Amino acid sequence: MAPSGTRTAVLFDFGGVLTTSVLAAFERLGADLGCDPRLPLRLLAGDGASGALLVAHEEGRIGELEFERGFAERLRAHGVAIDPAEPGIVGRIQSAMRPDRAMIELVARVRGAGYRVGLLSNSLGDDCYAGFDLPGMFDAVTISGETGVRKPSRRAYEIACERLGVRPPDAVMVDDLEQNINAAERAGLAGIVHTDAEATAVALKSVLRPSAQTR
């Protein structure tokens, strides 16, 4: 990480940062399906076929329904009673994710203080961002389904910085997944592992250079 007070821009993740936990949403899906709540995440992380479906969906190579039906088949193969024709998996996950108002306010405060702010998100579902005024909240929006590049690929961070008009050494990445933060730091960004709005606000103060509006 670069020395404190050297960064002038912030990239925010979406799910689990601007919303409640995505991991908890997947666990709720498992509970609703009557299986081990950890099974959906365990399959996505450890089952090659399931993980490939998620990557293909996040990179925009397959649509939401194709991902849902494929993942439903993987769940059925592990004993879960789910209709593979109309699984509704993404909708169930989205319904369990709620906007984190404190983080939305933090984004507005950071931008209002004169810093550049961007969104860098691995997409999950066609309606993932419904209810969020992304163009109004951010100076630049980078979503994997549109670029075809997902975190933790180094290129994902480079594209987001290019769109924001800054160099990676000028930027901070806020993400709830440590693997994504580790990748951001390898790409030259500063990294903050998000746990809650208060802790993230404190961490940002330590790495952001005072802007023209706050000097």
C-alpha cells in the first residue's frame, strides 16, 4: 500500500458494500431451499462446473436464466429439490440484499468532498442495480457483464481507473472480499476490506489525500 494520504479517487464494490452481505444472501438461499445454508457458496467456490457458470455469467457470456438453470442442475445433483426450469435463484438472492444507506451516504460524502468516485462490480442478475441511481452516484461505472472482465482480474481494476480518469496509484478500492482487495493492491491501488460504513470511513481518511475542497 502507498503511504497514507496519497490517493485522490475511490472505487466501491456493489454487493456487500453498497448492499447487505451477498454471502449472507447465498446462505439464505440455501436455507430457503432446505439444504445446508453453506452449500450454494461451497459449490460456487469448489465445484468446477458451478464456478464456471458464475464466471461466465459475471463476464456476460451467458444470461441470467442460463446461469440459473445450470446452477439449479448442480444443486439438484447435490440433493437439493429445485425446479431447474424456473429456479428463480438470482431473484431470491437479490431479494435478500438490501441497500446499505450508511454506505450510500458515505459515497456521497466522499464525492462531495471533491474526490473522484467509481463503481467496480461483478454483475449478478439483470436487475441487480434496480433502485440505485448509479449515474447520479458515481463519476464512472464499471460492471463486469458489460466489460467482459471480472474481479479479481488485474484488467478489471485498470479499466475502472481508466474510466475514472486516474492511475491505479491514485485510487483506493473498497470491497468486502479479501481476494479482490489483494488483487487490487497487486494492481497498484490501495485496498480497504469493507466490514461496515464506520470502519470504512475511518480507513478512507487515512489513505485519501486532502482534496482541494477540504484543504
